[in-house]
Amino acid sequence: PNHPPQNLTVVSQNSTVIRVCFYPPPSVNQNGPLTLFNISYSGLSLDTLTQRMSVPVYPEVYPLTNMLCCNLTNLQEYNNYTLRVKAVNTNGDGPESDGVVGQTDEAAPSAPPQNFTVISGENISLTWIP
């Protein structure tokens, strides 16, 4: 293909999954049947850029709109990701879409608060260490 996929959108599904939706390149720019799509992503966690990863996907097709969607799984909790997608046919990879930033949701705490104390009297004071 000589044109990237279009209208890339990303929506967090939970703390480790982002839903990626896009439209394929225009038919005139596909240069043959599309065989799959590659999604590349990199994350920013605690001010550290993670290695850029690329995964092949075979997205669901929504017939009325021709929109393609898939879930990107096993991501880090509450992390920002820059995602790009490109179409592939038997001649090779097409150009990547512009990057779109998505963020996974926060996860539930992995442990209860520590050193929880209640001091009673006329006033109640609660203290703890997260």
C-alpha cells in the first residue's frame, strides 16, 4: 500500500487493554489485497521510554462503516502509549499512520494500606502509609 490507514483512534478498555480502531487505506492506494495490519507502540512509564514494539493484527471489520478494530493487550497499568498502524499486502508494508496517544486505566491497589491507625477522642484522625 502507498497510503497509511486513516482516522486512528484509541480508547482504554481497562488497566492493561487499549482498543485500536481505524479505517484501511483507500482502495485505490492498497495496491492489492491487504493481508494484515501491524500496530507499533511505545510507552512512557515513570519518565522512561519503553522499547517500540510491533504486533501483527487481524482486526474485526464493522461492515456498515468498514472500520477495523482490535484490542492491544498485556500493556502496563496507567501508562501512556503512542500507537501507529500500517497496512501490509503481498508486496510489503505500507507507510505508518501518524501516532496517536492513548492511556491505560489505573488499576486497583495491589495491597491494603500499611500502618493504619485510628486515634479517637473528640476528633477522629486516620493515618496510613499507602
